[in-house]
Amino acid sequence: MPDDFRKHDRALGLDQPISRRDFLNSTLLASGAVLISSSASPFQLMAEQDDWTGYGGVGDYARSNGNTLEILTAGHRIRDGEFETFPKNLIETGETYDCVIVGGGISGLAAALFFQRQAGKAKKCLVLDNHPIFGGEAKRNEFIVDGQRLVAHQGSAIFQVQYPHSFIARFYESIGMNMPTLQYQRWGGKSPEIPLAHTPYELVDSAPATYGFYFGSKFGQKPGMWLVDPWGKKLEGAPISAAQKADLLKWRSGPAIPQRKPEYEGDEISRQLDAITLEDHIMQVYGISRETVRTFLSPVEGGGSGLGPDVLSAYADYAFETLRPVPDTEDQMFPGGNTEFARLMVKALIPEAIAGPATLEGVCKSKVEFDALDQPSSAVRIRLGSTVVWVEHNGDPEKADAVSVIYTCAGKTYRVKARSVVMAGGCWTTKHIVRDLPSSHRDAYEQFYRSPCMIANVAVRNWRFLYKMGISGCRWFEGIGNYMDVRRQALVGTSSATIGPDSPVVLTLKVLYSYPGLAIAEQGSRGREEILNTPFRDYERQIREQFTDMFSGAGFEARRDIAGIILNRWGHAYLNPQPGFFFGVNGKPAPREILRSAAFGRIAFANTDLAGMMDHRCSILEAHRAVGQLLDQVLEN
Ligand SMILES: Cc1cc2nc3c(=O)[nH]c(=O)nc-3n(C[C@H](O)[C@H](O)[C@H](O)COP(=O)(O)OP(=O)(O)OC[C@H]3O[C@@H](n4cnc5c(N)ncnc54)[C@H](O)[C@@H]3O)c2cc1C
């Protein structure tokens, strides 16, 4: 490597420990710890971190940052047709369960809870999940920075305060979530206070005076320039055309024409919205150009559905309000995002699986006892590191008395028998592995598109560089990521009760892969190609360069200030509902309704994607419906 490159790499801190260099050392250390720990998952023993997965942090989730290389390799064996014929060399476990649940995310865990509560503890249930830890997209990363424990979400982040006595409010209470409104870190230190966010999405919407826009080489700015308080200044000084400025100000000030919003799911206005793209809708409502939408608003507008507005149903923007309305209160977030819901559910299902009391604080702080998750004596068992590759009724689905569920674990293939099955893993695997899936259901699943996302958590030793610029959050329009903010952490398992510019924090970049103008399926597969083919080191370099470009003028030094980077890659992160997804096209039923309307024999379908809205409450509600569709078949035995 030429000297100039070496110097550049050193300046970026690419030779620094923690973030990458010592992933090998940390693996060896962790493996040593695993060998002497009785609560280690067997999967942990196999997991070797690699130059794609990268550093995974510390704690329960250290081996499970997003889809690791191991997860990916196991999943691709299905994609590449290795299980098109009945698997050979099967190991019969001899186990029969009343219910097998494929997928241990929020939906799968909720299904296990509903099943246990409704079928009774005498009925046996098995949850199979491919990751080294349960939770699906609701997982967390942990860093230790200068002696302080920092926690951030890997995917599913925020929740809302629910209407009292609503189904979800009661569900929360039933698992020990008794603090719908959380307390957050207070301002600390001598520097005057500036507003901070509670969630990663708060400031990108509100963009207060302490928010900045960055314009770099895409806008002819070398070095780049900052516009602090862009809306307060009415974009004065932004290096963009007068037409773009006018468009953005129109967008910011709200709809140009009075808007009729959907009042309930499926009303006339929702159907009209579902017939057009979100891009056309935004252009119409705000009177702005397609170019402005694609240059400045995509993919953040529509980001809750993974891609830009060009391919999404306009109804996707209203689904949240109409499908699951909530009181007008601030969004809430645990330090590790919705991870804590998954942990609370596991504690409720298998109390020994997480040491300590069954309280929010307890499950947040205590360690997972991996050995306790899969015990023969338990009514519910959770088996990790297990990729389900084949699900099929033993005979005619109308009459069969059982379903075969086949999974791979540590290179071996196993079969269990199930009286009922909930498929909670998501569309992209369910359509491949349910071998006797009728063509109606297969066609329905073919209309589900999902796109990737990467959550990059960047731990910094302090955020004084932002403070110096007078901001606590910012947005940019080129390079890696789009926006970030400094968050006050909820005081649940948090190591410091205060936060100030000298506090170490985790800055989260949400990287979406959208290619406006391309077909929806092509955008998803192109994004996956990109996420698959980019080694950890390349992303690490991009992040360090992006931060250096944006913040070095305020004294930021990547080498000194970045304490660690964890990448959480989700190959099929978001469902992307296209026009017609919610209410069907030409009078035909919407694809989601075909899958939700009834069980197929002894198999029912869950996961948040069936709602068309990525939200943990949908995961729970879809699980509730799916279990209800199967109970009669289980209880009659
Ligand atoms: C980046 C991101 C941010 C989000 N932010 C929020 C948010 O702020 N608030 C919110 O409410 N929601 C958010 N969501 C939505 C999130 O999807 C839901 O909250 C919820 O976590 C989904 O749970 P699930 O069980 O339905 O699906 P998943 O979490 O996807 O769980 C499915 C599980 O099944 C496993 N699986 C799949 N196939 C197989 C197989 N063949 N064998 C074994 N296991 C299998 C998967 O690997 C996974 O572990 C976000 C999603 C993403 C991607």
C-alpha cells in the first residue's frame, strides 16, 4: 500500500482497535469465556466473526449483529435450491410439539405466549430461530467506551404510548412493561443545554434551530458546507437552485391543497391512495417536482417502508395513523430499542432464561442464560441457530394430523413433528420453505417485496464536535446514511443519568438502499447485492470518511473520537408495499388478505409484513390472529 494511503488510513483510524482490528482478539477472548460459561449458546461456539460481519460489541448480542455471515450462508442454501428435494441424512429428534413457531422475532415470541396462554401449559411449543439470540430485528448492540456501557438498537427502535385498556396496552402490561412513558437522561455538565432527541427519528422531522444540513461535493462544495437551522433560515445560503429551494419550502410548510386523510382502514380515500405511488401523491399535495422528491426527500420520506416514494403505495404514509392509531404523545424508546419487548416476552415464557427479577430494569440488565432456553422440561422451548428449510403436512393438508418441520443447525439436519405451525419468519423465507404451499398463497407472497437496510452504530467518545457547531442532529444528501441525532437514553439499564457534550454516545446511521426510477423488485435485489458485496472494512472506511468530511472543521478526528463501529445488516429488512398492496388491484383481494384469512391446513402465517406496516405491534397482532386460527386443531387432540 502506498505511503499516502497508509497515512490517510491512519488518520481515519482504520488501524485502531475496537472497531475492526481486534475483532479476532475479541473472538478468541469471547470463545474462551464461552468455554467456561455454562450459559453459552452452542451456536456461539461455532460463530467465528469475519471480515464481513465485523465487530459485534459486548454482551448478549456480541455474536448477533444483524444478519451475520453464518445466517446469510445458511439462508442462501435455501435460496440456491439445496433443499429442493427432501433433505438426506435427516436426524429424527423424535420430538412432537403442539405448536412449532418458525421465527423468534417479536411475532414468533408473541405467538408462543398467546399459544401458551390459550392452549394451556400442558401443550408443548418450540420456537426455532436462525440467529444466535432471539428477537429478530428487535436486538441491541452494546459498547463499553471509556468505562461506560452504551447501548443502541440494531433495527426495531421506537414504540408509542397506547390507549389505556387497548389490546396492545394490556399485552404490554401482561409481560411486565409497566412504564409506558419512560424517564430519560438529564442534561449534565457545564455547557449550556441544547435540545436532544429521545429517538433516532425525532429531529429529522422536527429539525429545530439546533439542526444542520450538510452539502458536499454533490452540490459543488469542496470542502462541504453547513447550514445550521436550515428551516429557520428558509434555506438561505443553501447551495441549491432557486426552484429546489422553493419546492423544499413548500414541502416544509405543508399541503398546498386541503387534504382529505383516510379515516379508517379501507375507506374510499385509503383505496384511492393505495392506487398511486407516494411520489405522485407528494408531488400533487405539495406541488413540487419529481426531481426534488428524488434528490432531497428520498429515501427518508417513505423510509419506514424501506425504499423511496417512487415505488411505494401512497397509503403507506397513512397506514400508521389508520391501522394502529395512538394518543398524541411523544414516541418512546428503550436504550436498545424494542429489544426489551423481546426480552420481556422470553422472561414471561421461560423465567430462568434471563436471571433476576421479571421487571423492565431486570430483563434489560441481566444476562441471558442460553442453556435455559431449550430445556425438555419446559412447556416452551426456544432453539437458536436453527434455520428451518422444509415445512410440509404429513399427507393431505386438509386431513393431515401433523406437519414435518426440518431445520439445519451446526451443519446437521433435524426433523421435529408439529400439530400446528406458525410461520413468523417473514415472506422471503416462508414462500420457499412451506413445500406444499398452495399456488394462491405462493402468488400472494410473490407480491411481497422487501429491501435491505443497514443500521450502523458508531460509538464516539464525545459529541463536542456537534455541540461546537450548535447542533445535536443533522441531515445530509450524499454518501453513506442520511441523518442522525444525539439521543438522551431512557433510564432503564443506562449507566449514566446525565448527558452532555463530553458524554460518550452512539450515533446511529440508517442506511437504506434505494435506486429511484428502478422497478421495486430490482431495487431490493440491487440493494442486497450491494450489502452482500461490501466488506466491513469498506463500510468502516466510508463511515469514517463521511464523518471526517462533515465534522473535521469542528475539531472531529476519526482516529481519536470514534471508539467503535458495529454494522447490523438486514438483507430483507423492510416490507415495501407497492400500489395495490393494501387493498388489491381490479377488485382482487389484497395479497396480505389471502395469507391472513384462514390457516392453510395446520399452518398459519404471522410476522409484521402481513400488515404492510413494519411495526412491533403488527407483529404481535398478526401472531394473535395466527394462533387463533390454529387452536381448534390443537385443542381437539
Ligand atoms: C431498521 C428497522 C427499523 C425498525 N424500526 C422500528 C421501530 O422503530 N418501531 C417498530 O415498532 N418497528 C420497527 N421496525 C419493524 C420491525 O420489523 C418490527 O418492530 C419487529 O421487530 C418485527 O418482528 P417480526 O417477528 O415480525 O419479524 P422479524 O424481527 O424479522 O423476526 C423474524 C425472525 O425469524 C427468523 N427467520 C426467518 N426465516 C427463518 C427460518 N427459515 N428459520 C429460522 N428462523 C427464521 C428471522 O431471522 C428473524 O429472527 C423496524 C425494522 C427495521 C428493519
